Amino acid sequence: MFSTPCFSGENLAPTKVLPFLYLGSQEDSLNSELLKDFAIDYVLNVSQSCPMSENQKSGHCLRIPVRDTGTENIVEWFDKAFDFIGKLNEFKLS
């Protein structure tokens, strides 16, 4: 069973997880004004089908191609995601 659309229906602002890290919806990632307002330059897209933002610079997006199911093995992608997030942290702190 798959979850439905990446669009939330009700768009709230992204949630600040760490000073350099936000959790948001597909709508957030595609909204260039919102990204600018929150100073978000990089997007980690965890989906197989949600579109990548055309506004993002080359190398500023990483897609982890997993299905949104309870049985999907996401552990195999942790190192790649952590490396991407870690590089952002180093960039923001320097």
C-alpha cells in the first residue's frame, strides 16, 4: 500500500529541526519564495515520484528514491543522506 500525494493540502511553514535543517513538504521544496525566505539552498528529497525543484542549483538537491511505506528499507540510504546533511552543516558553520 502506498501513501498518497506528496502535496500536503494544507501548507504550513517548514519545521526547523536544527539551525541549518528544516523538515518540509513537497510544496515547500517547490516554492522558491519560501526557500528564499527561510534561506534554504539545499533540498534532500526522499521520494520516488515527487518532482525535484527546478529552482535548485546543480548539486543542491539529493533524491533518496524510496517508497513511502512501512516496509521500505531506508537504512541503506542513511550514510548518503547523513553525508549530504553533514556537508550542509559544515558549509553553514564556516
